[in-house]
Amino acid sequence: MKILLCNDDGYQADGIVSLYLTLRKIEGVEVEVIAPEQNNSAKSNALTLNAPLYLHQSQSDSRTKGFRYINGTPADCMHIALTGLLDYKPDLVVSGINNGANMGDDTLYSGTVGAAMEGYLFGVSAIAFSQTQKGWLHLDDASTYAANFVAKMLAILAQTPKENRTPWLLNVNMPNLPFAQMKELKVTRLGRRHAAEPVIQQQSPRGETMYWIGGAGPAKDDADGTDFHATRGGFVSVTPLHIDLTDADRLPFWNQIIAAAV
């Protein structure tokens, strides 16, 4: 079984290094890393269309030796990998471990989820992994938990021939806890956040106004059943995702509106 591993924090980030080393321990599994050269957080599914992209391979750092990296977004990495760089189709795309949560509305912005979604768009099942708090606390425990989950998902995939597989996309958020304190997996829906904090304005040395995007707002919908609620209780949240943004419930309403407008 072949795993294609990416992230959005950059190929040298602790999260992807730890997860790579742990995934390699799964029997019968090959893991290949193709990740961004630099931090690309909040790049979502962005593709680079107006600048050339270059592929390099890490040689100098023993932690990342053999990793391949691209001067682009997470989606760029997976797009290039799956449209010509690789001479095989991976069994699973894994993205992460992200330095911080990707829950609720944040999922739309997440480069970690964006990389996994790019794999999903090309017909490969994919999992995005994140820790709920920044700082990599208990990262090795999170990697072990993630690898155990990946091993179970690979076992399920192995039972189905590649040509008959229906791809799926999972967003997994793990609390920063020791392995023994992380509770079982809980299937959840995405919660919601309040609007982001106000934009931060500063003056540049040349007297120009600079703007910095404000931090994420607090949880708005964190009721039982949401990813926020699950991880706050020490559970590992697993949210199945899809890419159909159609407001299906309101299609009849819009049919009436459009018919009246014609």
C-alpha cells in the first residue's frame, strides 16, 4: 500500500516529520512525501497558475532526507504529484499533522484539508490530520494515534480492488493529550465560528498602513455532535467531507425565483 504525504506547514515542520516516521512503521506500507517548501497555512485549494513551480529533494537535513518539496501550495503539490510526477496512483493521501485545529469554518481555509481534498478530487481517498492546539505538545502521541487510524483505513481499502474504490475524504482533529488520555474516535459534523477578530492595522517604516488578518473568532456552534464539542471532551473528531456546495434544500425556492424573473 502506498501513502502520499503532504501538509501546509512546510516539509520541515515537526508535524509531517513525526507523522512520516510513524507511518513508515506500518507493515507493508510505503510513504512518499511531496510537500510545500514554505508554510502555506490558510491556502485552501489554491493552485499557482501564473508562476513556475520547481521540485527539489531534501538532502542536507537528516530529518527530512528524501522528502520532495515544491515552491507552491499544498494543492499544487498534490496536483503535480497526481497529474504526472508519480508513475503510480497512491492508495491514500494523508495531510498533516497540522500545527493547530482545522474545525468548523476553518476547514474551508485550511491548506491541510486542501491537500487532502486535491487527492480526493483525483479519486484517491484522503485524510487530513490536525492537533487542536498549536505548539506540537504530545506530537508523538498524536502521530501514533493517526498512524493507528491510517492502518485501519488501509486495511479497509485493501479489501476493495482499486478500480472499484469510491474515494472518501476525512477531516481528523486530535486534542493535544498523551495517547492514553485521548478518547475514542467520534464522527462529527463541522461546527461554526463567530466572525474573525478585527483586522490589525500598523504603520510601516515608510508611513504606509499595513493590514494583518485578525485571529479566528470563538466557536459559535459547538453543540453536541460538532467537532468543537468532541475535541473539547478529549475525543478525536472525524468529520466526513464532500465538495458539493449546492444548497440542495433551497433548490425549489430558487427555481421559483428564477422562473418569476424570466
